[in-house]
Amino acid sequence: MSSEPPAQPTSATTAPALMDHLAVGPAGSQAPASSASSVAQPVSARRRHRPTSTTDTTSTDASGSQLAKKNTRGPYLQLKTAKVTRVTNSRIYIGYDERHRAAPTAELHSSLAHDIGHVIRSHCPMQWKSWKEMFAASCRYMNYNLEDLDDESLAYINRLFSERYKQWKSDLHHHFEAFDDPQVALQEGCPKELEEREDSWAWLCAHFQALAFVNKAKVNKGNRKKKTLLHYSGSRPFSYRMDARRHGCPNSQRSTSLATFMFDLGMS
């Protein structure tokens, strides 16, 4: 793969190996680094439920004792990856390992997947049932800045996009279900990530109420309850875990990936 970006953006059927650090939205808009996800945050119209905490803090109950809150992961904002490219003034190489069918290391795979997830949440059109359908109909081009990407690498990148698109849509569905009244969800529940794309939230609210979607969601929920072997190993390919066990040193190397993607919303 070349270390220099091509003169023109590649087509929608290419994906990054050397990537820049700014996620670019429609008309060159840039998502603010300080914006945090509003999904799963409490609002007055929502049913009471246990809120999630994104920081390791404490609170005081009526008796004056300190109650420790669970330290959970906060929103991913590409801050670390942006800092790396700002300090090094260069892009970071992302290779492809045929044995893993993914990036060479678990750290690169995880970082690339998280960056893609940030781009999906911040810029991707959500008026489609799946990534595959949106990709074919609406995504005109993505500015990946790379050369010589083979079919297997392309399949890997598109698989990550599909997984993150599906996960983000699932998160939005859970956010929608937290409201007692669908009309209240439509009028007051638009997540921060979709504030400039209210049409996407309106489409999703209608989509989540469609009979076909409701029936499919019920079937999937029932199938999950029937599982006898639960999955606790996370989303990383199992081959990474085998390597870590073989070498006895998981997380021995920290790596980062960066990306620039552009979506054409005009066709959605």
C-alpha cells in the first residue's frame, strides 16, 4: 500500500489503509470533539430507569455515606487518535493480516472499529434498514486516501462498517423504547448526534413502529433468550485471543487508527 494519498478520492468501494484524523461530514462540517452521546441519557418524558455513569464518581445518600458509582466507558470522540497525528504530523499505517482476516493486532483492530463507529454516529445517514442497503443507494464516495487495497481488505472494512451501523441502530432503538409515548420520543427524544439530521430521527421513529420491524425484534429477542451458551469474549476476532494466550502478554502494544470519511446525504 502506498504511503502517499491519491490525487482524487477513491470510489465507494474502497477503504482505508493509511488514514487522516478528521471525520468529515456533509459540506465539510466537522463534528465537535466535545459532543457527547445523548443516547441513554435521562429526560423528563422518559420512564424511570437506572442511569448509566460515564465517570468514576461518588454520591452521598440520605445517611451521609458515600456511594461509589460504577466506572463505565464514556463516548468515543477520536481524541487520542487526533492527538497522535497532531504530534507525529503523519498518518498511521493499517495493515491486513490474512490469518486474522483483520488488522495485524487486536489494538489496531479495536481502534479502527471504534473510529468507524464514531464516523457512523456522527455522519452516516440513518434512513436505511442496513449498511448494505444504504451503501448501495446513498453513499457516493468516501475519501479514504489510499492505494492498492485488495478485495479481502475491502471486505474487512465494510464488515466493520456494517457491524457499527447495526450497533448504532440498535442503540437508537433502545433509546426510542425508553419513552412511553412514541410521539414524545419523536418530538423530544432526538439524540444529540442527530440534531442536525432530524429527518433521520423521524424516519427511525416510524421505522421502529412498523409492524415488520416490531415482529422481527420480538423474534430476535426470543431467540436470544433461548441461548444456552452465552458469549462473553467481546467483539474481537478469536484469533487475537489465541495469540495473546500463546504469547502470554495481552495488550502489550498500543496502536491507533485514524480515518476520514465523506458521505453524500443528497441521495438519502
